[in-house]
Amino acid sequence: MSSVPTPAPAAGQMRPSPHPRSPGRIIRLGYAERMTDQLDTRRAQGALFRPGTSLADLNALSPNTAMQTLGIVFTELGADFVRATMPVDARTHQPYGLLHGGASVLLAETLGSSAGMLCLDEGEICVGIEINANHLAAVREGIVIGTARPLHVGRSTHVWEIRIEDEAGRLVCVSRLTLAVVRKK
């Protein structure tokens, strides 16, 4: 078998089946297989995220959302991570003057969902189906910095780990977000 990967077939294109009991059989590639082939091609090229997306594109999603209300700003887009900041002030405090755990979870879900969307092709969206968070340190003021990195990026689910640190680099919260990949309606 050749070690050179063959290009992904276009929509509706035929290719020989890889199944050993049906050598030479021709099958039609389904939607999920086409999407997986496109993601595998991007990964082989060393890219996880859709090409051409910028921080300006991510920040343009903020108006009239909770991101704008809480002051969340995307600050860095790496090869396999997305980073954003959030102020710790009256908007994000709980009654005792500390960063509210719910605000940390909102930052985590914003980062993980945004990173997940960058892995998808046109016609797909991702939606959160589970999130958990461990709050490890209190923060009274300043900013927190969240970074989302993938633990699993599949064709139907993603799992992202989000680490939130204070300005000194102290771990404030660690969160895990599970996303479902669905077709856009």
C-alpha cells in the first residue's frame, strides 16, 4: 500500500472501499466522511483551525452577546489554541468581591465553543452539551486569561480543556467542555 495519501474526493465522488472483504467495491462518500477527510487534510498540513480566521473575526462576534457584557476579548490564535481575556470587576464579581465562578464558566464555554467552530467547515456548527469547572484560586481584581486547547476533535464531538489563569500565571480555574457537531439548519 502506498504511503502517499490520496486527495479527499469531492462531494458525491466515488472511491474504492478500504474494507478488506469488498476490495474494489465502489462506495459513495457520505457527508460525515467528507468532513472527516477535510479535517484530516488540515491536520496533515499542520493546521487545526480553518484557514483565514483572524482575531478581528472572533472579536466581531461579540456585540450584543454576553461576551460584550463581560468584556471578553480574544487576544491570541495559535496553531492549536485560542486565548482571551476577561476583566475581574463589578461585571464579573460575586457578592463577596471575588471573581464569580459562573463568569469563569462563561469565559471557558466562549473559548471552547469558538475554538470548536474554527475546526468546522461551512454547513456545520458546534453546541455545548456538557461543561465542568474546578475553581482553584480566588481573584479580586485585574484580568484573567483563558486558553482553550483540544483534547479530542472528532467528526461528531469535540472535547476542549480551558485553563484560566490570573495575571501572575496562577491557575484560577480549569474546565472541560464537550461539544456536539451538528449540521447548520
